[in-house]
Amino acid sequence: MRRRRPLRRPFRQPRNRRVPPVLKRANKLMQNQDYAEAGVAFEKIARDAERRRGPRAPIFHLRAGRAYILSENLEKGMPHLTRGLTMLAAKKQSEAFHRFGQRAIDELRELGLEKESQEITNLLEKRLPEGEEVERAHDKSHTKLPTQCKSCGAPIHSNEVRWIDENTAECLFCGNPVRGEE
């Protein structure tokens, strides 16, 4: 008697998820450089995501921190930056922890905030010991992604996304696929 091969479902492109209007609004506020309002919006999104144990909570905390810092509100911005980074470290996402931490350090230095950049440097050194290997994301430099997600309006950086296939990445903010071109 011949054995039948099990049925396999064909690979399907991920479907677009519904993007909450509050996320679209927060990204639009950032684009319009209304950083104080964007900080408030991202803070609410981050707290809601954290309460639901959502996987994107650290990203929203980082975005809230960046928005507050750009609005010159360091007292609100720095705790969100450190919270987002600490959450990434706790989830053992070493590569993202290191990458986002380094970007925060660079941006703080560009703004002339040496004390704050040193605070993040200390956090990186404390949470990522010297001998620990940081797993690097695959280099997809041959694929050019759009600069913004069409679904939620968030900025897209090819070295920060999770790649689904050779030409498609996942938006960090809404989880929708972002198609690139070679």
C-alpha cells in the first residue's frame, strides 16, 4: 500500500493587520515634529502594550522616550528609553538591545546630551557583558525598503526589521509586511 504524502499548505504572504488609529496618529505627530504630543501618544500605546504583555511594548517605550527627548522633556524621555532597553534585555533580545541602545547613544550625543548618552552607555555595559556575543541580523542590503510603513506611517530601517523573506520585512510598529525592491 502506498503512503500518501501529508498535505502541505502553500506559503502565503502575511496578511495586513488592522492598524490602530492611535498608532497612525502618533506616527503622524512624529512626522509633523509635534514631539510633545507624540510622546504622550506613544506613552499611552506603550503602557497599553505592556499591560497586555505585547511584544512591541519595548519599541513603543523607545519611541515615547525619543519623542519626549526631542521635545526637550528629558525627565519623561529618559525613563522611557531605559524602560524600553531594559525590556529588550529582559527578553534576551541582545541584538535589538544593543542596536537600539547604540542608536539612542548616537542621537543623544548629536543633541549634545552627554550625561544622558553616558547613562545609556552604562546601561548597555551593565546589561550586555563584555564576552557576550550579539547575534547580528541578516544583511539584506540588496533589498531597498520604503522609508515609511504604508500601513501605520512608522519609519522603516532595513537593519532594524525582521525579514520575512528576501524582499519582505515586518514593520516594528504594526507588524504588517513591508515589501522592498531589489
